[in-house]
Amino acid sequence: MKILIVDDFSTMRRIIKNLLRDLGFNNTLEADDGLTALPILQAGGIDFLITDWNMPGMQGIDLLKKVRADEKLVSLPVLMVTAETKREQIIEAAQAGVNGYIVKPFTAATLKDKIEKIFERINTQ
Amino acid sequence: MQADSKAAQIEAARALLAALEQDDDATVKQQLAMLSESRETALFQEVGKLTRELHEALNNFKVDSRLVDLTHKDMPDTRDRLNYVIETTEAAAHKTLGFIDETLPLANELQETAAKLDASWQRFRNREMSAEEFRELSREIEVYLPSVSTHARQIHHNLSEVTLAQGFQDLTGQVLRQVIGLVEEVEDNLVRLVKLAGQPNPTSKPAEVDPLKAEGPQINANKKANVVNNQDDVDDLLSSLGF
């Protein structure tokens, strides 16, 4: 499984990458905002997207909307990992079709739990 | 000075000169009064204009709501934000050091026991060990091997926690970027203030609030009604939406 990690802070990308490696996901790619992530996604081959919300260039919520508007990417599982905690934002992300929402700071157990839930749901569909 | 009043003054001056030459006292007084009156009118007009400009400048100063906002809201917010940076970096440093404190004895214990077993093992290989000593060594190895496994698991867990604690860099980085933005805005406003006396600026309108605008980590989250406090709140909200 190939996972794209999108966050403008390289430290956070590295943290998520290390935690994913612990969970057995060794194949990861990185992008620092929506604008650089989108061409990587459109090129194909990405199975799972983990994105921050607050980034310069294209924000995570706009990346999510672009993904859902693209017929090739419409069913790509998307997990948002962000410090944005306003109710309006969480509802907006849910309505835009996010598959999971994790607030920073988070724990390794939360990341594992949300990823498992996302794939459980996809497998039962 | 307006052309009309200038022409009137020239006319009054000529009439004054003519009246002086003709020794016409009444007309001299009349023309002198007219001239000084027109001079006072120009002065009053100038004072009036200055008063209006001052009034507008003061009004602009008062109604520039962004400046008021900056002073009353953003500055105290910024103090909270910078305190958040101190608290978050402090907590992350303590968390990291705590896990290091917890991990070092585990590594030491593994190393010390391994060194002891190694010495005994060498004695056994050199046939310097009695049967009783060998039984003791076997017991020690039996205890040691599972402890290697639990210690290694614990060390792995502690290192993962240290990794997670580095998330402070992202969280405080977002907050510091906001503070930099505010400092730039204050600078712009100060420059505008300096220019204000010369050329009054149009009143700035308060910016519309976009509820979806990314705000980074929430400071004093528990005092804000529309902000969730933790992952459980997020999960509750999402499940209420049918997730």
C-alpha cells in the first residue's frame, strides 16, 4: 500500500512516516501542501492520503474537495490529521467526504485505530 | 485666495487710494474696514479648513476598527499564543526527557546482564565451570531472554513516544507564523498612522469572519464554545453526523 503524507512541517511528516512504518506501512511519499500533492495523486498509484488542513498554497480541505471532484480519485481514502478543532471545520470536512479526522497532538494508538477503522469500513462496503 | 475676493480687495485698495487723495475721510474708513474684513474672512476660512482636517483625522483614528481590534483583541491573544509556545515546548521537552529517563535504565540493565552472562559463558566454554555453577547460569539465561524481549518492546514504545513528542514543532510553528503575521499587520498600521495626518485614509472595514479559515492550534480551547477539546469530542461529533 502506497501512502501520501501531506503536511507543510517536515517534522510532522517524519513523525507520521515513522508511526506508519511501525504499523507496517513502509511505502510512503511526502508532499508539503495541496498544490504539490495533487499532481502526485493524479499521476496514480496512491492508495491512501493523510493530509494536514492548515498549509500555504492549497489547504488540506481544498485538496480533499479536489480529490472528491476527480473521478479517478473519488473513492481514495483520506485521513485528516490537523490542529483545526472548530466544529464548523470538522463538519465541513465530513461533508466534503473525509474518511477520518485526527486532532493534533495525537497518539500512536489513535493513528492506528483510525487507519484500521477506515479500512474496516472500506472492506465491508 | 479666491479670485472674487482678490478683485474686491484690489477695487477696495484703489477706492482707498482715491479717497486718500481726495481727503474723503468717510470713504477712507469704509474702504479700510472692507479690506481688513476680507483679510479676516480668508484667515477664518483657513482655520476652518484646518479644523475640518483635524476632525477627520481624529475620526479616522477612532473608527479604524482594525487598530482597535489589534490593541484590544489581537495583542492579548498574541500574549496567550506566545505563552502557548512556551508551555508546549516545555511539555514536549519534559515528555522527551521523561522517556529518556525511563529508557536508559532498561538499556543499562540489558547491557550489564549481557556482560555478566557473557563472562559466565566464556568460563563455561573454557571448561572452568562446575555443574552447580552451570545450573545457575542456565537459570540466569532463562530469566534474561524474556527480559530482553520485554525491555526491547518497552524501549521501542518509549522511542515512539519521543517521536510523537516532536509534534510540538508543527504546533508551535503554526502559532509563531500567526504571530509573525500580526507583527507585520501592526507594522503596516503604524505606517498608516504616521501618514494619517497628511492624507486621511478611507475607513477600513472589519474583515468578514470565515468559520472555515484555518486557525492552527486553538489557544484557550475550553473557553470557546465552537471548538472541540480532544479526539473523543471529534469522534462524538463525527458519529453524530453518521460516521
